Amino acid sequence: MNEASIELILPDWPVPAGVRAVSTTRSGGVSAPPFDTLNLGGHTGDDPAAVAENRRWLAEAAGMPSAPRWLNQVHGTDVLHVTEAGAPEDADAAWTDRPGRVCAVLTADCLPVILAAVDGSAVGVAHAGWRGLSAGVLESLIDEMRAAPRELVAWLGPAIGPAAFEVGPEVREAFLARDDGAEAAFQSSPAGRWLADIYMLARRRLDAAGVEAVFGGGSCTVADSRRFFSYRRDGETGRMATAIWLEP
């Protein structure tokens, strides 16, 4: 295998030509099971050399102008302004207005969300698991990007689907505490718990924040084991990346 065999998802969304973004699948890397094959997460227990090679191949296959600025994701709402290369920092979202700087998040069921200003002045990405999403990570990213929400376009990457995302009452209550209408995103499950639609929840939060143009969504990382890593399905597994940048 080499970087030419990496399977990339290219967002289908109306943004300027200078905005570039990709989301990875699990295919095309060098990691051995259970991280097979394009594991991009360095915290999973995978061979660090394999992760480094996978990251190098991703940068080449996607035509990235620089290595991504990776984050130490903690399921919070902090946002990193990426202006230069550097070591990972604790944050769950990143944005840049500097051409050539790549923002990225890692996921394996949580929802990756990318944002771009319609004038091509700024781009950003968020790691939106239920904790961060309910706490306001998308709103924090929107606030930081220095663009009017109506001038932003969003795309929702691969995440756990509504038929697989069974949660306890505390998850439902966390969303209802800020949005009564979020009740529509939860269906009771046979186990007496709730099936949550994280795509609907994200769309509701984006809409409430003023972002009207939202694309993507509809994948299920749990159901599609050929294409996607899933922590809920497999436990020990790799991580996919969603990255965005402005062309230099």
C-alpha cells in the first residue's frame, strides 16, 4: 500500500475553491489489527511508527500544505486558533485564518463538524461528541471564527447513527436543558434507554446559532465496519481524521 490507496471522503458543500477539506476512512494505511489500517490516533495503543507513517501518507494523499495541528481532545468546548505549527494542545475545536495551516480532529463515533466562511476568510473543525455538543463546542467555534453565522457553511462528517447511539437519560437531559425541541432527536429504546440522533442534535444547535447552510450527515460508523472505525462497536480501535485548511 501507499498514499495513493488511501480512501478519502471529500465534502460535497458550496465553499470557495481555496477551502479544502477531507475526512478519512479506515482504509489505506499500515496499521495492524485491531487498528487496521489507516489509524491516525496516537493515543490508541497502536505502533507509533505506523501512526506516523499513516499521518505522512494522509498529508501527501490529501495535498495538505503542512502537517495538521492535532489536538488533545478532552470532550470540552475550548477552541484553538491555529496560526503556526506546534505540539498538540487541550481543545476540541480549531480554526484558522492563515492559509497553509491545517486544522484536524480525530473521531471513531463522535461527530466531526467542519465550518467555512463563504468568503474563504476562515475555516474550522470541531470534535462533537455528546458531551462537547451539549456543552456548546459548536457555538464556541462559531464565536471564535470572526464571521457572521449566516456567512458560514457547515458539513457533518461520519459519526454513530441514530439506530446505534443508545444513551442513558443523562444524555437526553443534558440536551433538553438547553433546547426543549431536542426531544425530537431521542427515541425510546427497548432497553428502557434512548436512541439519540447526533446529526439532528448538531443541526439544531447550528440552526439556533444562525448557521443555515448545513450539509453532510447520514453515515453510521457503527454499522459500516468496512469503511469506519467505531469505538462503540469494537472498543480497541483506530481513529479517523477530519481536516480543513485554506490553500496558500
